[in-house]
Amino acid sequence: MNLTSSAQPLDLMARAPLWLQYRARAHRRLLVLGALLVVVLGVSLFLGRYPQVGFLTPAQILEDPLAQRLILNLRLPRLLAAVMIGMSLAGAGLVLQMVFSNPLVEPGFLGVSQAAAFGAALSIILFGGAAWRVQASAVFFGLGGLALSYLLARRVRYGGWVLRLLLSGIAVSALFASGVGLIKYLADPLRQLPEITFWLLGGLAGVTWKPLLAALPLMVLGLVILILMRWRLNLLALEDEVAFSLGVAVHRERLLVLLAAVMVTAASISIGGLIGWVGLLVPQLARRLSGADARYAVPTALLLGGTFVVLCDDLARVLSAGEIPLGVLTSLLGAVGFLLLMTRPAVKV
Amino acid sequence: MMSILRFEDVTFRYPETSHEALQGLTLEVPRGAVTAILGPNGAGKTTLLRLAYGRYVPTRGQVWLEGRPLGAYTRQEIGRMVALVPQREANPFAYSLLEYVLLGRAPYLLPLQMPTASDVAMAWEALERVGLHHLSRRSVQALSGGEYQLLLVARALAQQPRLLLLDEPTSHLDLANKKRLVECLRSLVSAGVTILMTSHEPEVVSALAQHVVLMREGRVLRSGPLDVLWTAEALSETYNVPLRVWAFNGHRYVTWE
């Protein structure tokens, strides 16, 4: 057929000018979001409760060695952790929503979050909560949760692949959630329980360079995979038959992106505990802004996710002298944002 | 070589079932024409299509595409030759029409490659061919049933296929949209595409197809030119109900007896 002969790249201007406009607008939007993230980061670096509530002045930074060390050793790693966690959870949420073809899925599905929480809690009562052990245990159990969901899904005798994975994910989550309940019941109420609770509520108060750097490689690797495969994600969101007919190795490619999503989620949980709603709300918001095409929705979600968590963490640090748990804030703002988003008429696509 | 696709003594059983969905099926799909598969529900029509693009591999026998066994091609190679228009397709995300049709370019792209300008031009042309280009930025969720079916055809066209598989393409379209789709498919055939479709609708088949395959219980009862097979006897046998075929003004109508 002659579809080929008449379609020269040069004709594009004449044929699809709207598409070019659209793409230019998408790039501009990403640039604005990127700039927003940079500004938020810059401002957040000087925002806090030392030595006074509010901003550090340039004079203080130059004169006060404590302020300098505070910025370098506490605020900087904490901000970076917030950005990476935001990007990870938002990116993972988008991937899961696409692979499961369900806009209401979040990284907690597949048992990852609850399994990681169980791993951390277990490590706290067994080894007394040395940071690196909690972290390693969270990642280990998080990946284990996925593996368990996956193996279970292959044995479920009901529904298609996606439904089976979802069902087994729910079961595995419930399993580990009950495990967490049991550990909380057994934990020493004075020493261990507060630590477990703090961790389950999520927060970045204890983050220094060491735990951040430990989790960073996993996060970077996972995010790079997601960014590289961003257009391909659209194909993985199609029904099996259709994706197959387009030459996609459906199972293998879905497994790869799921693995990347779980890696970044587990790594995030290992630094900051359970931080909810980012992975559900931000991808929704990103799609509203950039359209459904994951080629643009992925970078949009990453930038928005980073910005959202940094802002939430700013509030957590500054609002009160004793920190508000970050997970509580993201859930509060996330849920409110979600309600607003759902009750608003669809923004132009 | 006359036929583009050939089934040679194909038997197929779905994994973990005991019943054979296709039994010793032999079939040729002639190039450059429309072949329609008819038969009662559960006759194995959709299964036959699934084997035609390699979604499933025959339990016994062989499927040949362009003179080579289907298993000798990679998935991507098949995707460049054979395109599928499924019966229904759900997608919860609000893609624009152009973005959605662009997905049809996947078989031509390396795993990490983004679609290029020429892919966009190709997708645009496919949209033009089905007459939806004026909606290119509209959300796919805002389309009517008829337009959605045309969109799926456009995505298949973006694959630049030689063989187009359609699974009951008109089954939930109103009369006007049926006509639109039939005309669109006719224009594709005259552009050199071969079409293999399943259908439950005699009026669509007799308006479009040159060849018919009559199936029942996983077997081909008869296959051949529509002019020869479009008889009350053959159709009655296929559906196991008495049917009548009427000719009027060069059209043929099927009714119950």
C-alpha cells in the first residue's frame, strides 16, 4: 500500500502542525516544572527553624559555622532524599497505573509497601534499629513482597494476568500488614514501639548522607529505566493481545518496568518510611497536565513528585517544633488534592 | 504465490483445557482480497485470528505467512506485516487520537526508541485515511463507538500491514457507521491490503468479502468464493438453522426461513 510513499518527514509541518505545537508546549511545560523544582529546592535549603523560624540570612550563613554545617550535613541530604523519594513514588505510581491499566493503583499494590514495613519493623525488634539494618531489611522484604505476589499470581486460577497480580498483591499486603500488627503488639512499648510507629508514619528527620547514599544507586537505576522506557509504557498499558500484535514482549517488558518501580519504592521506604498518596495523586495530576502519553507524563510526574514531597517536608520541618510526620502530611494534602482533582471537570487534554 | 496466509492441518488446544478449539484446519487466505470467516459462536473464529498473528502457536500443524512458517519471524517482523483490530479494546487513559495511532509504529521502533517525525507523519496519514484527522487532538474517550472502531483501524494502518485482521469489526456499530467502516475497508483493499475478518453479519460480509470461510466446531466446513458459497444450503448447515438467501439488485440478503 502507498502509505509509505507520500509520507516524507518534510511534510510534517504541513500535515501535523498541531502536533508540533503540542510537542513544543509539552517541552515548555517540562521546563517550567523543572524550574519550579529548582526554585523550591533553593528556597527550602535556607528554610527551617534554626536559628529562628524562617529563613537563614546570608550573613548568618557566612558567619555561623553551625549554620553552614547544618545546611551541608542535614538540610542538603534531607532535601535530596525528599526529591528522590518524591520522584520515585510518583514514577512508580505512574508505572503501576499504566501496567495495571487502572488509574487508581499506587506503589503500595503488589505488597511492596507493607512487606517493606514488615521488614523494617522486624529489624527494629530483632536488631534494635541500626539504620542500615532497617534499610536493608526494608528493601529485602519489599522485593520479597513483589516476588511473592508474582509467584502467587501465577498460581491464581481466576482472571487475566493483571487481575491475578492485583489479587495476589492484595493478599500479600494483608499478610504483611498482619505481621506488622503482630510485631507492634510484641514490641517493647517504651523503646521499640515509638521507633516502629515513627517509621510507619514516615519521615525524613533522621536522614543524613549515609542512608541516602546507600539507597541512591537503586533509585537512580530504577528511575533511569523508567525514563528510558517512557514511550514504551504506553504499549504496556494496552491489552495483552493488542500489545502482542504490536510486537511487544508483553510479560518480559512489564516485569522489567515493575521491577524498576518496586526497586525505587522499596529504596524510598527504606529511607523515609511509609509515605502515602504521592504515588496515587501525582500521576493523576501529571496526566491532567501533560496528557496521557507517558512520553511526557513520566517526566512531568517525576518533577511534580519531587516538588510535592519537598514542599510537604518543608511543612513538616517548619510548622511545629516537634516534627509532624511526613507521611501524615502527604496523606492529608494528597487526599485533599485527590478529592479536588476528582470533583473538578476534566482539564483540556 | 497466491495466498498470503496458509493454515496447514492446524490443531489447537488452549493451555489447560481438554477441548480442541481448532481441529485439523486447513485454509488459504488469498492475497489482495477480503476473506470473511463465518460461523456460530464458539466455532473458533477468534482463535483462528489469534493463531494468524502468532499470539498462540498451533498444538499441531503449521501456519505459513508469505511462504514462511510464522515461527520463523520475530514478533516485530510479524507486527510489520500483520495488524490486528480487536473486537473491543478498553483503555482508561485519555490519549489524543494521534498519540494512540502513533502506538501502531511500535513494530518499527527499537525498544528504547521514541517515535520520530516520520512516524508522526505516518500516523497522521493513517488517521486521514479513516477520516478522523480533524479530531487528532481529541481524547480517545470522547469518541463514539463508530469513530473508536475507525481509530483502531487507523492504528493498525500505522503498522503498514499487508494483512489486516479484524475481529467482528461492525458488531456494535449503527448502520451509518457500518457503511463508513465498510467503505474504509474497501478503499484499503484497493490500496493492496489483504483483509481477514470474522463477522456475524451477512449484510456486511456480502457487501465486502470476495471469499468466505464457513466454520463450525473448530473445523472449516467449506471455503471458497462468496459467489459460490453464499447459498441457503451452505449457510443453513453452518448455523444449523434453516436460512434463505435472496438476490435483489445485485445484493444478496440472508433471512430466516
